[in-house]
Amino acid sequence: MTDPAVESLCSLLPKRLERLGEIAYNLWWTWHPEAQRLFQRIEPVLWEQTNHNPVRLLRQVPRRVLNSAVHDSRVLSLYDRTLEDFDRYMASGEVQAERGELVTLYEQYFGESWRNGPVAYLSFEFGLHEVLPMYAGGLGVLAADHLKEASDMGLPMVGVGFLYLQGYFRQRITEDGWQEALYEPLDFDNLPITQVLDASGNPLVIQLEMVGRVVHFRVWKAQIGCVPLYLIDTGLHENRPEDRVLTQRLYSPDPDTRINQELVLGIGSVRLLRALGIQPSVWHLNEGHPAFTALERVRELVQQGWEFARALEAVRSNTLFTTHTPVPAGNDRFPQWHVDRHLRGIWNVLGISREEFMALGDDRGDFGMTPFALRVSAKANGVSRLHGEVARAMWQWMYPNGDAPISHITNGIHTQTWLARRMRKLFDRYLGVGWINRLDDPETWTMLDEIPDEALWSVRKHLKRKLASFMRERARAKWVTHTQHPVQTIASGVMIDPNALIIGFARRFATYKRATLLLQHVDRLMRLVNNPYQPVQIVFAGKAHPSDEPGKRLIQQLYQVIKNADAAGRLVFIEDYDINVARHLVQGVDVWLNTPRRPYEASGTSGMKAALNGAINLSVLDGWWCEGWNGRNGWAIGSEQTYADEDEQDRADALSLFELLENVIVPMYYDMDEEGIPREWLKWVRESIRTIAPQFSTRRMLREYITEMYLPLACNASAALSLDANHG
Ligand SMILES: *Cc1c(COP(=O)(O)O)cnc(C)c1O
């Protein structure tokens, strides 16, 4: 315990509870509900007010409250248990006892421990928890889940990303349904992150030579169990104003900012890891944004006397690229003059011509980050089977034989992050001790049949009530600010009946996600909602990118219908979708609705989270659902067909959606016996958990990354290093 920030927090606390400070600074608590309960128990109101931030909670909680906690036996026993779990975890990750010996999951699956340097995982965003709003959506949440799983399995990994001063925007909906974006600066010193210091105890500052100036950045660290995540922050007075704001916001639409962000993350990540003495054996690029990292690694070798071509080959040999974007506009590309402006001269340093350099990123005349990433990586993958096919078709023009070397590894979710505490207790009881260590084994989940309907339904009802009270309390907090029209209070879910069917729809409001598909037949929608015997309730949430006008118009269209008294308060829009809202939704709804226009959903992960908690998926056969659906574990909207005409596809899918709701889903949910238990529904719930929980977990996903990607690439790295040695 040498970090001054951690020490200073611990020193504020009574001796008996001192190590709370240590736990607060390790995001291990974000996937251990008992640790969260511990913080909550100390001061429940402050826990909510701080948006679940243990560092702020411990700094602000009055001393007398801490003093009385020292005499609260429930707090103390929770504290002791949590510390015991934490210490065991930090000693070796989630562990498997084998003949009395403890081995990490990595060792259990792959034999001896990983002997190479760590895997470096680079990403523009990481969605770890609501207190660290350094994510916009699924890409970031996936990145964070990937790091958490690496920690659980005992795979050495380091992450590198940005610490955004204003995070992603907070969403407010005006009375007429228009999305407003609010940006609030974060207070870094009160977040569960620490500043990285140099050998003499001063903040570490790294310098990057960029065209015409030097950019400085400092570094923060989020500790994720055993995995460190380093976060770059250019908000230093030494920098020009336009460089200070490089780490201000996610996804700037300004191309100058964007390319400079990509340079800072790409080159900065190499400089930073070198400064910390970390020598990765594999470099994993999450999306094309960090791909410039290859330039810096090539430059290092060229400066040691390597020829460019050999240096590039060595760098490629242990670089992996994961693409996520089947929508062409989602792949960053820059005109060549733009690259001239911001990378001018870099080709001289690398010992190649401008033309050779531009060829590396050639995207039919422009410089594209995805083609560049593909050319500097030995391996590449899409994030679902269907997306792999789409990505190969999208990039086949780059390859003379027409075969793009892009495989796929389907995304998963970090089970412990997304599983409701009460559901976890049920699984602990029926799936057998240590089921977490076997969570990707389908065999583990056959034990679901042992859970009595009564017990399963009672947890489901609890989670539905929790969602309803979450919406009510958010609405109340908003109401007392005097900034809301009463109809917005209704629209935010205060009239939801937790006993009636609840459907959830939460995702980015991009047009291809078709949030308004249900509005194709408003009359039918209103009949479903207002059925006096079998009412349907639908909860929507999601943000449109601030510069996406069509996306914002979708929210407005939907909001008009939600606000209409005809919707009876049963259609709801929760403002400001984030990880906290997502958690309540995926745990509390009965049906998870997803309506992307095929094949634009690369994978999607929220439906996996919902399934884990006992919601049933109702989705277009796109992304992961193509692989997940078996006909008995949820419903497929439309067929496995991609239409040439978008309107025709929308019409067909809307009809299919209404037919499923009217004829299958609503009647099945309300088919309850004398005890009020929907037996047939619970059969589907069980089949959904049984088939989806093991397969669509980050445990299964990371094992595939290790076998197919990390281990072969790490071997390449050793080969390249011995080359390096021979050369020297
Ligand atoms: C899981 C998650 C996502 C990704 O969900 P999709 O299925 O890809 O839409 C986005 N945002 C948040 C906050 C999430 O938790």
C-alpha cells in the first residue's frame, strides 16, 4: 500500500475499518455486490448521492457515522468477509482449488502460467461503472468487461485509454422531447483512480513530439482487480488550448481533434508503457482508433537500426485488431491532406516515402483507420459470426485474392458485473459452490432445473419491483428540482405496475436501431398497452450522438407518443441512459427488445445481460442473436433475411413484432396458475439462462481470444524478440 492517495484516504478512517480506503480504490468492488453493500450500509443516502462513488463517500461521511459503524456488528462482519474475499482474489484472481492447490483459471485451462509480458489492450473508451463516465456505449462496456475477465482469470493485461474531463454527455429531455446534452467537468481527485507518479514521487508527465509542438500528458490509473488501466490526460497548462481539450470529450466530430486524439492514444500508449517499464507481448487494438500505436513501435525499431519492412513485420507479428463497425460511416477515415497536416514528416522518421506511408492506410484514396489497422496487425476479428462475414465482405477489396483475413470471436458479458445480487444468491444455492469458476461450462447450468418455480419467480418479482422503485425515485428527484413539466414525471415511469409485463428497449438512438419500429402501428401499440386484463408496459432509454440530428428526432417522435395520455403512463422514457440505468433495466424487465436493421448490429451485448437475469430476448436475427436463438429461448423478429429495400424490411419486421407480442408473448406471460406463477414463461426463462449465460460470457470469449489470438501472437513476439537480440 504505497500509493499516497490510497494512504491518505485510509488515514481518514477508524483503524478497525481502515482498509475500506484500499477497497475503494480497486474497482474490484464494481463486480462484488457485497462490497457495494458494505459502502451502502455505512451511509445509504450518501451512497446514492455520490452516484455510488466510495472515494467521495468515505471522504464526506461524518466521523460520527464512521465511529458508530465501528460498533455495528453487521458492518464489521461484512467488512471482514469482504476483505477476506478481496485478499484471496488479489493473491490469485478467481481461483480454482485443485487437489488442495490453488490455481488461476488461466492455469487450469492452459497449463502453466503466462510467462510473457502482459497483453496491452488499447481503447478509446472503457465502461467500468457509472462513476467513471469514460464510455459512450457498447464498445466501452465490452472493453471494461474484457479487463475484468482478464483479472478474474489471472491473465496478465494492462489497459490504456483516456480520462475524459467531461466524460460522455448527460442527457436531458425537454418537454417537447428534444435531447439536450450537458457536460459537467469531473473531479478527478474524488474518483476511484490514482495519479501515476515518477520515481521521485512527482506526477509522471510524458511528452510527445507532434507536428509543430510538444504535447504533454499525465497519467491516471484505475485498478481493476489485478489489471491496471492507465488513463491519459492532456489537460495540462503546458499544452496549447487545443491540445488540452484532446481528452475533454469522447468522439469529437471535429476531424482535427479526432486525428490528434488517435495520435495521442496510439503513440502515447507506447511511450507510457515504456516509461513504466512494461513490455507487452501482445498489442490488442479495440477498434481502429488506437492503431497509430504501430507507428511508434516501428519507429523504435527503425531507430535501433532496423529496416522499415522488417520492423513493420515484427510489429505486425504480435498485433491484434478487433473491428466493431459494420456501418461504413463508423470507420474513421481522413483525406490525405488531413494526414499531411497532422503526421507530416513521420514517414521520414520511419525511413519511407509519403506514398509508401499513405499506402499503409489507403482506403480507396483516403486514409482509413480500419484498413491501416488491418495492415499493421497479424490477426483481426469481428465480434459475432455474422459480423465476421460482413467485415470480410466489407474489406475484401483490400486483398488481391478477395479473402480478407478477418475471423470472428463473438462478444460476451462479464457475468458478475451484470448479474443481480438476488439472482446470484439463487445461483449460489442451486448451481453448486464455485459455479463462478465453471460459468462457461454448459453442464453448470443444467442445475437450473433444480430451482423451484416459486423461488425463481419470487426473485424475478423482486427485481421488477426494484426497477419500478428506481424509476419512481429518479422521477421524484427530478420533480423536486422544479425543472420538469408534470407530464414528464408520468413519462419517466411513476405509473409502472411491477406485476404487469415490462418490456425494455435501451440503446443508442442511431437510426439503424429502429427505436420507433413499434410506432409503425400506433393503434395496435395502444391496444396492447391498454388491454385492461393483460397490459403491456415498455421502458425506453438511450442517447443519440449530440450531432446526430435524425437520431434526436427519433427520440422526439417516441417521446410524443409516450407523453400522450392514451399511453396511460405505461410507455416510459428514462433519461440519461448509463451503466446504472442499464443495470436496473436488464435486471428488472421481462422482455428485452432489440430491433436493429440487419446486418448493422455487430454483436450487441445488452440482450446477454438481460438473459442472465431472467429476461427473455425478442430480437431481430442480427449480431449475437443469430447464434444465441434456438427457438425455445426467446423470439426472433422477422426472418434471417436481409432486404434490399429498407422500407420493406421495416414493414415486415414491424408486422412480425406485433404478431409475436399479441399472439405469443403477452398471453404466455399472463398465463399464471392459482398461485400467480407463469409456469410456461418460467420454462422459457430457464432455457434462456441455460443456453445464453455460459456461451455469451466474457469467460468463453476471453478463452477464445487466448487460444486463437494471444497465445499464437505471444509466440510470434518471442520469435521477433530473439530476432531483435541477434540483430543487436
Ligand atoms: C451493455 C451496454 C451497452 C451495449 O448494449 P447494446 O446491446 O450494444 O446496445 C450500451 N450502453 C450501456 C450503458 C450498456 O450497459
